Amino acid sequence: MAEAVDILIAGGGPVGAALALALEGSGHSVVLAEARSADSGGAGSADSGDARPIALSYASRLILERLNAWSGFPVTPIETIHVSQQGGFGRTLIRAADCGLPALGYVASYNELQQSLRAAPCSARRLFGARLTAFDGTTATVQTQDGEFAFAPRLTVFAGGARIADGRAAPTYRKDYRQTAVVAWVKAAQAHRGRAWERFTPEGPLALLPHAARYGLVWTTNPERAARLCALDTPAFLAELHASFGDRLGAFIEAGERTAFPLTLRYQRDETRPHCLSVGNAAQTLHPVAGQGFNLGLRDAWELARLARDTREPGSDSFCTGYRRARALDRRAGIRFTDSLVGLFSNSNPLLKLGRGAGLLALDLLPFARRFVARRMIYGARALP
């Protein structure tokens, strides 16, 4: 017989774990089904587990502080973002001071963020090594390392990458960018001094995110070059990185293990299934340009928990409709913002290159425009007029 529960969260990545924490004290019974085992990815260095860099906005810091999950892992503040384009004029500096904030955002290791969220006090029932194998809108079957469980949740939330085949699910929009992100930790001869770099090339953006004494590299290029970059020995890889980025940081002197991720835009359209919602990457998967994906997902989780505190019927039609309406503007804005940046900057069109340069120059000359862009990156649609 299925066990009654108020909210079942399928997916225990950072967004799902944050949602469980945000529901603390809501009065709802919560089950968190997490694919990783209980002892996976220990809270060690950034080189353990999934060590890829993750950019957290200042707004995400505020949310994590409220979840008691901010102080448990090392972060490096981003005080300035340098934006430029390869082979063209124009550049701009976006500063935390433009918004009167101590930092525009922070860089962390994905694994250490996950461990901090997992370690925060939480009364949700956690199922490790868990996978949602069946869901009919009423009953959810979860296969775990300890056996199979059946739940009858009032609300099922798909979080992060958790999905299950369901003919009633909303149609999904997919766009293949034909790009691949090469991710690694690298070190340059010059210290970062709290500055992040976003350099747009015809193949895609190349981002360097400061963390401790090194940078988190997210290098977007075509799939063929990405495969070649991952296969190069370290000196040859560092030479190619220097050739693409330029001399601003001097020579690149170290590089860790490289991994590659194909890049697509994917989001649900007009989700109407009863008693279920999607947050984070289960709702929308964005291009990594401007580091918006996780921050958008964290706002999903925070808003859902806020609304859940005010209802005794999570999963009701009115609750699900209210959540979807509350998140619609921010989701659409985040999707359009990142997709537009990719379309505008990932090409070698000479007219667009000229326009990009003029736009970057204008941003550098107009403090109110820089402030608007910075607030848009930090707070999402809340910054829109």
C-alpha cells in the first residue's frame, strides 16, 4: 500500500536539496529521493566528487543564508566581471560597486555546495540511491538501494535532472546549440583579485571564474574542437587556452582534469499535469553563459516553498497554477536572456561584431546601463522594469 506524504521531491541535487531545506517548518511531510548514495562525494577538496565550478549570484547567497547552508563551504567573491569579444573592439567592466553590493556573485565547487546543502539541518526523509521508476499522477514508485517504496504524494516535484517518461507531461522545447562546454580548473600567472572574465568568441563564450588561487574555466566551442581540447596534453591545452583568451592574465600554468558537456536549451511548455511541478533543470536547462541556470532553479525552489507555507493542500490545481504563474516571468526572462546572448555573440558576422562592440562600449560609458545588467544577472526578472 502506498504511503501518504505531502510532498515528494524527485532529485536530490542542489535545487532539490535546497527545496527540502526551504520547506523546513512548513508543516508538510517531505520525502527527498536522491540518486547519489549516502556516502558519495565527501566534503573534501574541490577536486573530489563533481568538482566543476558553479556561479552563485548575490541573491542566491541570501537564499542559502536563510537555509543555513551558506557558511559550510568555501566561496570566492566576484567583485568585477570583465566582458569582451575576441577579434573586436569594445569591452566593459561590471562592478559590484555599481549595485552597492559586496560582490556580484560567488564561485564554488558544485560538490562542496552539494555537501553543504546535505549537511544543513533538515527533517525531510531522505532516500539515497533512489530513482523514481513509475508515476501515474497519484502513486510514485521509488527504487532505492534498500528496496522499492510506493508513495501517494499530494505534490510531486521533479527537481534538477530528475525526469520520468510520462505521456501526459507537458511538451518539451529543445534547441541544440551545437556547442560543447569544456570545464576545468586552471591557474594563471597573475592573481585573479576577485575578477571574472567573459570573453565571447565566434565558437561561444570563454569564461574564467575566480576560486581560491585558480579559475574555473567554462570554455564553449564546437563539439569537434572540444573533443580535441580534452585529448591534448596539459602544455598543449594551456597554449590553446592562452591563444584564445589573450595575454591579460599572462601565461596559464596549471590545468586540472577536463570534462565536456554538450549544450542545449530545454524547457517545458504549458505544464498542466495535476499534482506535480518541476523546478531547476527539470523545468529548464539553460546555456551556461552568464551563469544563470542554478540561480534560476534556486529561485524556483524558494518560491515554491514560500507558497507551500501558506497552503494545506500542496498539489491542488489552484496551488500548482499559482506557482506556475508566479514563476512564469522569471523563467521566460532567464530563457530569453541566455538564448539571446548565445545568438548575438556566438558568430563571426561582421555587422553583429560591430554592434557588439558598440554595445559593450555603451555599457562601459553608461553607469545606469551597467547597473541594470548587473541587477538582471543577480536578481532575475525582479530587476526588470
